[in-house]
Amino acid sequence: MKKSIYQVGAVVILSAFLAACNTDTDEPTTSNAASEEPTETEQVQTEEQQETSETNETNESDDSSTDQNEESTEPSEETKAEQEDKDDTDTLTYISNGQTFEEKAVTSTSDEMNYTIQHLENYTLTSEEPGVDSLLNNADEKTSMQIEVVKKEDVTFDQLKESAKETISVIAPESTKDLDLTSTLEERKEIINIVGYEALLEDEKVVKVVIERDNLFVTLTIYDNVQADLTDAFLQMGLTIQ
């Protein structure tokens, strides 16, 4: 009888022990699950943070793209300098001894007369006498050009034309010729009229050219020689007078 009581007591104690064990293991599981499950407020905060993060990333991407576009369209300082230098550089093209040359030109202003001229760098504009300037070739003193500029109200084109023709005829009555300047008149629309005459004295030659522009007349007297052949160079410089 006592044995049966002991057996029953043992079963009861064992059952109570197992129940206690089950209770201990279930509670932590429930507690962990509850702690891991986000509340509704936490979910809303998380979604808002994600949206804010995505917006910031999008804005940063747009700003970066804009900066890259601005950098790609903005010319470098070196490019700007090169462009400005190119814009400020004038050149003159002329023919000498059958070859075409293109050289840098500079602008000078007459000290005595109210005009400007573009000429090659190795030339100097100087005042020779009242009403007459000289453009000197620094490399060859035998080649030069006299320049006379007068207002239109003081004289006519025909008068200057006849004077130039008479001067050439006196220099070399038997070796003078008219210059064909038709192409110059066609290419340069700012020139209204132009005539030219040439006198040849052995290897030396003298050329007179009369140019009519809107506001003035220009008479050029070119002193050249066969070896240098700079008549066209002087003419191209003279055509820039204004």
C-alpha cells in the first residue's frame, strides 16, 4: 500500500516538474516574439526614414548630374584664353614671287592724319611730312609705301586718278602699265573705286594706287623691286586704311 502511495506521489511530483519546465520555456519564446515584432508606430517611422533617405539620395544624384553637366559645358580657362587670343589676332594674306603668304598683322594709327592701318609686324608707320606718311619695311629699306589720305570734300576721285597717272608717266614714259584691280573691287565691298598704275625702271618699280572709300580717298605710292616683289603685300595693307 505504501508502495502505491509512493508511486502516485512520484507521478504527481514528476507531472508538476514537467509543467513547470513547460511554463519556463514558453514564456521566453512569447516574450522574444513580442519584442521582435515592430509596433505600428515603429513601422510608420521606419517607412518615413526610408522615404527621406531615398529622397536625399535622389537629390544628391540630381545635384551631381547638374554639376557634371555644368563642368562639361563650361570651357576651361585655357580654352577661353586661346579663343580670346584667336579673336584678337588679325592676319594679312598676300602673294610674293608666286607664293601665298599669311602673316600676323598689327594696327597702327597715323600721328598726323585721322586713319588707322593694319600692317605686317615687321613694318613701321611713320610721319614723313604734313599730309604724307610712310610705311617702312624694317627688313629692307629699299621697299616702302607713301600714304596720302584726304577727305572727300577736298578733291574728287577723277582728279586723284589723273594725278597718279601723270606721275607714273613722268617716271617711266615708255614702261608704264595699268594694273588690273577688278578682283580687289569685287572681293572688298567696302571699296567703291580703285585704280593702279606701274612704272618699271630696270629692277626697280613704282606703283600708284588710288582708293575710294565711303568717307575718304587714299593714294598709295609703292616703292618695290623685282627681287622683293612686295607690291601685293603693300597693297593689302593699304586696303585696310580707314
